[in-house]
Amino acid sequence: MRPDFIPQDGCMMHMIGESIEELSKELAFFGEDHHLMEEALKDLLDSIEVLKTDDANPSVIQNLKKTNAVLEENLEKHLDEEEKYLFPHLGRHIGFESGPISVMMYEHGEIRRLYQEYQRRYLDIESAKGKKKFILSAESLYQVLMGHIYKEDHVLLPLADKVLTDQEKEEIYKKVSI
Ligand SMILES: [Fe+2]
Ligand SMILES: [Fe+2]
């Protein structure tokens, strides 16, 4: 079953809406990764719109290749860094079993599954049937990843900034900036 992002008592509701621009520099790293992927996802959405009305023409394939390169370079690395360095520290303060971290872990699984499907279907984009399937995968990946990034930017990272000690933030930063 999908876990709840905000616990029943709503104690983290007040975190929503805080801006990532206010994050300390050690955590802003994650927000910058998000921004990079958001830009790639917006380009992906533009490519999908073209694909819906047109065939897989050379210029849309060229744009998709650029999007794919950004995702390939950043997505798995980013999920992995959050799981290895951010979540373990944060979980010691807010718990792992329920609330934000369990939801983020669940969504990482979803994102990985959708991204694998997206990559597989991209290979068959030239056929009419393959193109339709690819569009469905691309739209799902767009929605889930954009939603995930929004929650991390507006709830998880501001929360981490409040509860982590300066030493923990420094430790995380050292790991992700190598
Ligand atoms: Fe994440
Ligand atoms: Fe993230």
C-alpha cells in the first residue's frame, strides 16, 4: 500500500510552500539536481506534443536524445545519493517507517520502474504502435517525477534543513560533492 506523505496529525503541513532558494548550501545541491531534471522533463513534454501530431521526425528525435542524456546522467545518480546520504541522516530524526521517507522510497521505486519502461519503449519509437506506448510511458514518467521533485523541494528538503545538524549537513555535502 502506498504510504502517506503527511502523517495523520498533519504536523508537517506547515513546511509546505517553503522555497528551495532558502535552503542552506549543503542541501541546495539536491535542489539544483531537481532543477536540471525539471528542465529536461519540460523539454520531454514539448517533444511528446510534437510526437502526438507528427511522426518521429529527426528534430524531435534529436530533442529526445538531449532529454535522455540528461536523465541518463543524473536520475539514477540522484536517487542513489538521496538514499545513501540524505535519507539515513534524516530518518534518524523523523523515522523511516512512516511519513516522508517511506513515501520517497516508494516513489523512487516507481520512478525507476517507469524510467526503465520509458527507455525500453524509446527503442521502438519509429513504429506507430511503439510511438503510442512511448508517449504513455513518457507522460507517466513526467507526472511521477515532477510530483516527486515538488514534494522534495517544498517539504522534504526544508524539513531536512530544519532538523539536521550543521555537522550532518556537512557530512552529506562532502559525500555528494566528490
Ligand atoms: Fe527523491
Ligand atoms: Fe530528489
